[in-house]
Amino acid sequence: MEHTVGVVLYPGFESLDVFGPVEAFGCIPGLFRVVTVAEEPGPVASGQGPRTLADHGFADCPPLDVLVVPGGIGTPQQIENPTLLAWLTRRAAETPLVASVCTGSWLLARAGLLDGRRATSNKMFFANAREYGRNVTWIPRARWVEDGRFLTSSGVSAGTDMALHVVAKLAGADVAERVANAMEWTWVRDAREDPFADVWGAA
Amino acid sequence: MEHTVGVVLYPGFESLDVFGPVEAFGCIPGLFRVVTVAEEPGPVASGQGPRTLADHGFADCPPLDVLVVPGGIGTPQQIENPTLLAWLTRRAAETPLVASVCTGSWLLARAGLLDGRRATSNKMFFANAREYGRNVTWIPRARWVEDGRFLTSSGVSAGTDMALHVVAKLAGADVAERVANAMEWTWVRDAREDPFADVWGAA
């Protein structure tokens, strides 16, 4: 098992923000180890209802190669959660790749992790992203944005396109291609162009 | 809350087979109630690692409007599980819409529910589907197949395209469109044509 991916859970996380990347990283057994982490270990309810167990609490989370922060209806509550924000800041400092899906980038920005960087967020509530962080260049048309160790994606499904890009970075383009085909996933490969930017008038 | 959707969990279920449809049905709050059901209530590990709680066991599952059966690396084990197969048979008799994702159609077929019907399955292991059921017309190019109360989809992501079709049936085409846009999901709308049929040589 080469790489460990940690996916953050919090009450009201968006199901596909979490499980699209979980699928991309975990589709082919043995490539990545996927763990879930929340403030405390145990069940966390998504915005859609079903509860998933956090394998680890913040206190006992193992070292990660990739950290994934989802968005969801619960994001606004976490924006004011100092425990989560402090953990993200500490964890991001020691994790090679930090990625957010959808409104998860609001949390990275609020924690100061995107200051001076380029980033994106989901297109439905794009204007809200601009409230967070200092000197963040928010890119309204992007499907996802990679700036150094930080990757931020547009809404929900865009996180899976970004995750496949991370699979390609860490395991090779041919492996990522095989994963996308096994998932029967129509991979939006062009990071610069989110097909939904115009739908939601983000640009 | 108009409709209740029950999603089956079993050890080794494929994450996106479950959570793509969960997202499609649950994305807009108040439209559908989504519950998870397994042989016993409690945690069930997906093929990708994370454990999700079954809200209900087979014994205490509430009436459902839609039943969703996922596939995954755990499907071959369930093919020989008489408890699951008997429950599927009983439940299908009293549920208006029964849908499978990926290798989930092997389970419906094994339970005899697809006898004499048209159906599809995932494209990577399409030949295996033909082992199950009697006089099932397996359609190799389909993204999904609707035959009466039964819907069967191709692999993984195809289940979400099918779920959006069910959203359209039950809540209207405009609502399904809004859901797909909120999910930033590139919806494959043509049920007859799976873009991955040729990739895996299923046709």
C-alpha cells in the first residue's frame, strides 16, 4: 500500500464529495489506503442522511499522503469550528497534498491555508467563497485548481475528476485511466473549464 | 417527504454504487428520504474501506418506494447468501421500483427477479452476468435498462445516471435537471448507449 488518503467527515458533509474520491482512490485494491477522520471517531451523518464511521479522531489520525476536505450543507457550521480549523492547519503543514471538494475550499481558506494562492470552489455558491481567506485568487471557471501542494475543486462531482488527477500524479496516468474506465466515469480532464460555470453564472 | 429510497449495504459494496444514487436522491433536502438497509443494522465495510451504518436490518426495514441494490467486490459472496436473496424476493414484490447498480443485477437475476426481462450490468465483467437468471435478455450496450418496475444499470457511475432518471420519473424532469446541475454531474441521458461498452468489449 503506497499512499494513505485521509478523508475528513463532519456533520452534513456532502455524500459524493467524500465517496467520489473514496471510489477513485480505492477502486483498484492495493493502490491507496483510504481512512476517514473526524473530530471524534464514530458515526457522522452526511447531508443526505446515511451515517459513515470516522476511523480516526483528529487525535489519533495516522500520517497521511493526501488529505481530502469535503463540502456540504454542514460547511457553514464548520467555518466557525476552531477545533477543525486548527487541526486542518496543523495537518496541512505535514501532509504532501491537501485537496478540497466543493465548499471544502471555504474551510481551507478560513484556516488561512489558501492565502496568496489560486483556488476554486463550487459554482452554485461561488460568490460566498470570496468571503474567506486573504489574497486568494478565486478562479470561477476552473473545474479544479492546483497551486503547489493545494488542490481545490468545484462542486461535488468535480472532486472525483480532481481525485483521478491525483491518482495520475501518484500512481501514473495509465492507472488513472484504468480507474476511470472501471468506474465508468466520464472524466472531465480539463481543469481549467468547469462545464457548470455558466449554468450557475459563476464566471 | 414524498418517497423513501432504501439502499442495500453488504460487505464489499462499491462506494459509488451506493453514494452516487444517495447523492442524486438526497441532494435537494425534502424530496426523498434515504435509508440504508443490511442483513443486520450497524456498520458495513465497503470494498474501498470506509464503513457505513445500516439504518435498518432486513427485519425492521420500513416500506420503500425505491429499492437500490449495489454491486461491488462483495457481490460474488452475496450470490450464495440465501438470506439476502430471499429478502430481495420478498421486498421486490412489495416495492414499486427496484433498481440495481453494476453487479447488483447479478443478485436480482440470481433471486429470479429478472427472469424473462431485459437487463444490463457493468461492462468490465459483462460475460459473468449471463450466468444468472432464466431467459434474461442481457443488453451489452445499455447504460441502464428499464423493464417494468425493474431498472438495472451498467457499472458504478451509471447508477447515478439511472438514479437521476428515477428522480425525473418521481419528481419531474426539471427537478432532476436541477439535481444534476447542483451535483455538477455530466449526466449520460441516453440509456441505450454506455460510453464504456466498447472500452471493455462488452458489446
